[in-house]
Amino acid sequence: MHPHQNQILILDFGAQYTQLIGRCVRELNVYCEIFPFDVDAERIREFNPCGFILSGSHASTYEDHDTRAPAIVFDSGVPVLGICYGMQTMVSQLGGEVENAARHEYGNARVHCYVPSCLTGKADRTLAVWMSHGDRVTRLPAGFEVVGTTENCPFAIIADASRHYYGVQFHPEVTHTVNGKELLSRFVHDICGCGSDWVPESIIRNQIAWARAQVGGDHVILGLSGGVDSSVVAALLQRAVGDQLTCIFVDTGLLRLNEGDQVMETFAAHMGVKVVRVEAESEFLDALKGVVDPEQKRKIIGCLFVEIFERESRKIDNARWLAQGTIYPDVIESAGHKHGKAKVIKSHHNVGGLPEDMGLQLLEPLRELFKDEVRRIGIELGLPEKMVYRHPFPGPGLGVRILGEIKKEYADLLRQADAIFLEELHKNDLYDEISQAFAVFLPVKSVGVVGDNRAYEYVIALRAVETVDYMTASWKPIPYEVLGNISSRIINEVRGVSRVTYDISEKPPATIEWE
Ligand code: XMP
């Protein structure tokens, strides 16, 4: 996107932790990118890194002869850090030997460093590290020395100080490796000589200059959803091109309580962003009438969103650019998926087809950023913390949280119950400990006693989960008193609800959403 002076290139050999290495390096305020290990040498040359990090892998150096670092890595004269498999392939490519270890090492270990090195500092220190490997180095290439060993691993840290090549058998990028961040910092800052210039202010400055140069005098449109990514794009482009930006906010009628007003308040009233608010509740409710199948509901909501967005964008003169909140994990090419993910255009409303149909060019100012960086620049740009650290909300919104047919009456009840739930989580300092929390509307009537009479009223289910990747999730053990209070508030304050239940299912097999 734009040149960085100090940058690290991470070559991915297919390990599950490669993105974590990238995030650690970025947290050290150094720009880095991740390329698959078999990328064209030309792209590496163009990237011109100050250092390479070779990731781990499931591969084995003596079985997978093709899974090797490209020659340019060792020809370019810049420092190299090999992590786990990355160290093994470096050893094997430079003339050493790697074998299948009699004992596999997995879990915590202690490395004793006998000699000083630029990677580990002074001699005679012990590092608590996390290991996961079957193969191990048995003979070092010429020029290398052993820096540290564990009980089972005689070559836990190796170095060739004259060529600035380093290898670690453990994983410095995981939190279990207590001094991992320190080692990575020594590598990128001291050994590669990278400055700490990748900080929110400079990211914002760069992206503003880049966006201005791209857009020139043209007009940009952006689908604002109220989610973190599109909100940060709006705030950034407002600084970059001001009045040349028009945001389109489609109120589907399936949003959370007062969400539309909050978006208008934050962006239009406080930040002076031009926002077109499209009131489309009745259009969505009409299109969804009588539909009970979850996937069909998703399809209808997605298609109608695109139709409305397109209709509104055509009203904006001079629009040449469509801005999107695509972030780095959406576009990283990992080993084995070289041509897969890169072309995917992310949008939870599937507006991906729009630029082609409408002759718009894509503008993706967050394309280089990890989610935590997006949040940090969002705060720096003055967005409210509550917006930046909000739980994710699915594109179809309450459409998949009202089971079966969607009706306005149901959406209104659900919005109120959901708002009470979230308010109580905030009040009890639980919101930030939870990855995603929401209420679900069950269209069944259960018996309750209202006054002296039996009444048959609706049921609300509460869901709160903790997860890192949203692929697996655990239900959150919320204290009983808090749950009790939430339940009485919902039953007392939301007319039409007489029963509240708490969902204690794990994912898998249950999904996070109920539909
Ligand atoms: P599940 O329910 O599959 O959800 O465990 C995992 C994560 O994905 C979100 N989700 C969606 N997001 N469109 C979206 O943009 C959808 O159709 C959709 N369905 C689920 C869900 O909220 C959770 O964060």
C-alpha cells in the first residue's frame, strides 16, 4: 500500500501460530507482513525487509523437501530468525542435520542459556518457554553455536552472530513463553535495527496521506453498519477527505435498541460525517413475512441490503470509490492458500458485487491492520470506547435472534430484553470479560401468573460466551445474583415476556447464535 522503512517479513510454513507472530511484531511497533513461504522471490525483493522470521509448520524437513525457505532469504544478507520448523529448515538448508526426536516435546520447558547472545542477552539465564515439536536439530551448520538447551533439547536456541542468523526451537509468540516478547523485541529492534515507528499516530498519518492520494477530488461512499471496522473507516476517511465522503447507514429494523440514533449521534452530530440514514424497517419486515428458514432469512436480508445500498449510492453524484472495512486477517495469504483468500472481499452484508456493477473502485484503508490495531486507531481517532470495544454483531442482526418468522412485535420485545441484559453486564463489569452476549427471542408461549390470572407469554433466552476465534466457545459462568437480577428486570420491564432462561451450551456442538 505504501512503503515502510523498517519492516519484517514473516514467511508462513503453515503453522497455526503464524498470525500471532505478526501481531507480536506489530505490538512491538514494527510493521510486518506475512507471505506464504513459496511466494515469488520478486515480491520479497520488492518488499525489501530488514529481517525475516520463518514460522513453524506441520511439515518435517527430512520428509517434505519442498517446504523450504526461498534462496533469497539467505542471499539477501539480512538477519533471519527461525522459529521451530523455521529453525529446522534453516539448519537443514545451511548444511546441518535434523532428525525425528526419540522424545517429542510438548508444553512448558525451561531453557538454560549458557552463552550471551544478541537474542537472549547475558549468559546464565533461564527462560520459561513453550515447546511443540517432534523433529529436532542434531548437528549445526558451520558458523553456528548453541546458546541455550533444555533437558530434552540440546539445540533450543542457536545463533550465528556473524551472519545474524538465530533459531529457537520453542514458540516465542505464545504467551506461555514468558520472555517471548523480549526475545522478539531484541530480534526486530536490536538485531534487525527496526525503529518503533508503527504506532497509531503514524498509522493514521500514513493512511490519511494514502487515501488522499488515491481519491484525489472524487467522491467516496461507505456502508456504515455501526460495527468497529466500518466505524473506524468512517472516522479515518472523514479526516482524510472530509466532505468527499458520504456514508450510507441502512436501518433494517433488525438492529439493537437505539442503535440507529447512536450511529447518527456519533458520526453525524459529533464528528460532522455526512451520513444518509435509510429507514428500511418496513421493507425488510415485508420481505421477511412468513419466512421461517434461517438460511432463507439470511439470504433475503443480504440481498435486500445490497439492493437498498445500491439504490442509495446511485443518488450520490461523482461517486468513484467504495470504501470497505476489510482488515488484514481477511487478506493474509497463508501457506497452502496462496490464491484462495486474497481475493475475498469482506462485508457481512455481501456488498462485494457492487464495485463491478457500479464502476466503483475499492478503497480499503484498514487492509494492513489486525483487529487490535483497528481498535487502537479507532480510539486515537476519537471514537467512543463503547463503540470500539463492542461485541461483534452479525450482519442479519436480530433476524437470526428471533427464531422462525420475524415480526415487529418480536423485534421490539427482543431489543428491550437485550438492552437490559447488556446494561447489567456493563454495570457488573462483566461485559469486557465476555466475547459476545445477547438475548434471543423464542416464539413459544409459556405459562406465567400475572396478577391473579394465568397468562401465556413469550420466552427470552440469554447467551454469553467466551471465545478467541469464534470457532469454539464456552458459556460464561455469570454469577447467579447477576442472572437473577437480569431475569427479574426483563420479566418486570418487558411486557409480553414471563420467562427467562440462560443458555449453557458449549460450541461445538451448539453454535453461538441460535439460528
Ligand atoms: P455461530 O452462530 O456460527 O457464530 O457460532 C459465530 C460468529 O459468527 C457470527 N454470525 C454471523 N455473522 N452473518 C454475520 O455477519 C451471519 O449470518 C452470521 N451468523 C453468525 C456470530 O454472531 C458469531 O460471532
